[in-house]
Amino acid sequence: MGQNMLSLTDQRTGLQFEVPITDGTIRAADLKQIKTSPDDFGMMTYDPAFLNTASCRSAITFIDGDKGILRYRGYPIEELAENCSFLEVAYLILNGELPTDEELNDWIALVKRHTMLHETTKKFLEGFRYDAHPMGMLISTIAALSTVYPEARDIQDPENRKKQIARLIAKMPTITAYCYRHHFGLPYIYPDNDLSFTENFMNMMWKLLEPKYVANPILARALDILFILHADHEQNCSTNTMRAVGSSQADPYVSVAAAAAALSGPLHGGANEEVLHMLDEIGSKENVAAYVKKVKDGHGKLMGFGHRVYKNYDPRARIIKWTADQVFTVTGLNPKLEIAKELERIALEDEYFIKRKLYPNVDFYSGIIYEAMGFRPDLFTVLFAIPRVVGWLAQWQEMLTDPEQKIARPRQIYTGSGERHVVPIDKRHGSTVGAD
Ligand code: CMC
């Protein structure tokens, strides 16, 4: 028996099988040889919601959920947040290495070249009602960009991919700011390429009549750090969507729109907005214990708590707490912080949460910072999407260049009727046709 082999005995037939183990994993397709008869399809694995299935090999992001470790391309998230800018980290995630001075300058210049939106895209945005949710506007606008850049369909050309990747990363802040200003009927502000990525975003969001918008450097850096923390998170729901849609060779714009749609759900990126609604509902520190009891009794969830992979403190939540302190030196304390801290304190001491290893995740504190900075809650998930586009596109490119990948197409266990035959409508059970 080989050392890196898994021995299996099929008790139905008494036959024995050896399946190779690589990286602690067996290939599901290797189980197909296990059959009860020659016309049997062969053994499958059943894994709803992918609890224990690796869908790809990836060199981008490493997570050890038990130890609370997150690394991009091998670099600890803490070091990247402390020492790098968001665009530097974006370069790392996309290219595998941190850039040199020259590479970084070229990359920044490339992104800046693509920050403007085609004027027709502005008209497209005009079609939304004033109170449209920005996430719906973002998803639709990204999808609409596929009509502006039809050449993006040539996904096999690396140079073409590079251009579309830069375009998408560059245009996300512009679309976001336009969605925000549309709500208030404020004129759209064109990008100012003298400014850094985050300063320019703040400029497009909040510039009024001043000749030159000057961002507060502490807030601009805090936003940059938040973008770094959200840039990638391996095979989460939206990234899996990006890979699945991209595997059909759809263009990157519609694939990113699909990934953003997945992000919008309250169990994923939509949780940051829900956290704020939850804190509003709780109202004050005194009500926290009763709210936690309600959750334990099965009424709703603590939004911003729990994670499929982290069974320890989410390392991003720790950095976010530190960032919050910096932001509050400028903005003053967000009163909701007190409620959030009390919620965390009570939950972390409670048997229900301890037993299930439920800790605050990235979304728990991010909304409180965003709100203190002046962002409305309905924009929070859009703020998650701006940096996550980097991860989606890196994972998309990795998928396209992986010779093992094909169109994503899972199997199912059919649970419906066996074959049956159509009866005329007046003979069907319960039919009233022809009845007096
Ligand atoms: N509050 C209360 N109970 C919870 C929570 C929560 N936030 N999360 C999980 N549980 C319970 C769950 O009810 C289950 O209990 P039991 O074993 O008695 O049935 C147990 O913990 C295991 O949970 P699960 O639903 O099997 O875990 P999952 O891996 O399928 O779900 C999750 C992960 C993130 C969807 C879930 O924890 C959740 O809904 N959290 C709240 C929403 C949230 O904050 N989402 C953001 C995730 S992090 C950033 C991102 O991905 O965007």
C-alpha cells in the first residue's frame, strides 16, 4: 500500500480501491471507478455549500481559520496593512510579487488612465430612481460596461485582460461616487488624477464648490487600509461566483457584476450594512444582553459575527479596530461603537458563541468606521466591492490560465419523479376542465 494513497473498501461489492492523496486531498473524479455494475455512473461526493470541497488550486491568498491567519501571496495581512498602499497590494495580488518603484509608478499611471467613465454611462445611471440601492446600481453599471468595451470578450489575450483589469479597478470608485451623488442630485465630479486612489475617491464623493478637494490624510489612509483588508479572501461566495461565471468564458465585466451580486447578500458583503441596522435596532448598551438572548433563542443572527473559515478572531477585524481608533481621532467617537463593544464583550463570554466559535468578522466594525467617515449604510457593501474587484480579477485570471479548469458544472443527486407520461389536461388530477 502506497504511503500517499487512500485505501477504500466498497462494502456493497467487497472491491478494494486505492486513491492517490495530494496535498491532503483526494480527487473526487478518482472515486468514479467505484461502481456496483459497469453501467453505474460511479461514486460521487455530496457537498452542499462546499463545506469540504476544494474547487481549485490557488497561489493568491492563504487562510488558516483556526489560527486566525490571513496572507496575500505569502505576506501577512498585518504587514501589508501597515506598510503598503492599496494599489501596491492590488499589484501584489494580481502579479504575485510586490512592485518595485518603477513597476508601482507604471501601475498607478495605468489605473489613473482609466478612472473616467464613458459619458453614456452617466446617462445610464440617470435612469435609476433617486432612492435606488447603490449596490443594485453598481451591479447593473458594471454589467453595462461590457457593452462599452466589447473587446473585453477576448479573454485569452493577456494584454487585453490587463487593460480590462486596470479599467475595472479604476472605474469602481468613480461608479460608486456617481451612485452616491445621483441620490442627492449632486453634479458628478470627474476624477482628479493628482490625488491618490483613495483621496480621489473621497474627492469624487464629497467635493462641493471648493476649487481643489483636500482629503484628511488620516481618513484617506484609513480607507486605504480598509481596502487592503477587503482585497481578497480566497474562495468566498462572490469569488466562487466570479470563477463560475468566468469559467463559461463570459467577459470580465459581466463576471464581476455577477460576483458583486453574490457579495450583496446579507450573509456575505451585505452584512456590514446589516450590522448598522442591528446596532440601530439595539439602540443602547443596556439593551445588548436582551438582544443576545433573542439571537440565542433562535430569532435572527448577530450580524458581523461568525465565519465559514475563521474559527478564531478574524485578523481583519483586529486591524479594523485599530483603524477605527485612528478615524475617531478625526471624526469623534461613533456612539454605536459603545454598543458594538458591549455586544462583542457579551458574545465572547457566552457559551453559545464560544461553543460555536463565533467571533466578530470583518464586517462587524467596518460599518462603524465608514459611518463615522460620512458614508451612508447603503453604500457599505459597495465600499467592500471596490477593493474586492482586485481579488475577483486575480482569481479569474488564475482560473483562465489554469490548464485543469473547465466550465464549472457540478453534479446533482436527482430526487424527483421517475419517468412518467403526459396525460391530457382534462384527465389530470384535480382538473376542472370539462366539469359542470
Ligand atoms: N449569530 C448567531 N448564530 C450564528 C451566527 C451568528 N452570526 N453565525 C452562525 N451561527 C450559528 C448557526 O446558527 C449554527 O448554529 P447551530 O449549530 O446551532 O445550528 C452555527 O453557528 C454554525 O453556523 P453555520 O450557519 O453552519 O455557519 P456557516 O459557515 O454556514 O455560515 C456565516 C457562516 C458567515 C454565513 C454565518 O456565520 C452568518 O450568517 N453570520 C452573520 C452574517 C455575517 O456576518 N456575514 C459576513 C461574513 S464575513 C465577510 C463576508 O464574507 O462578507
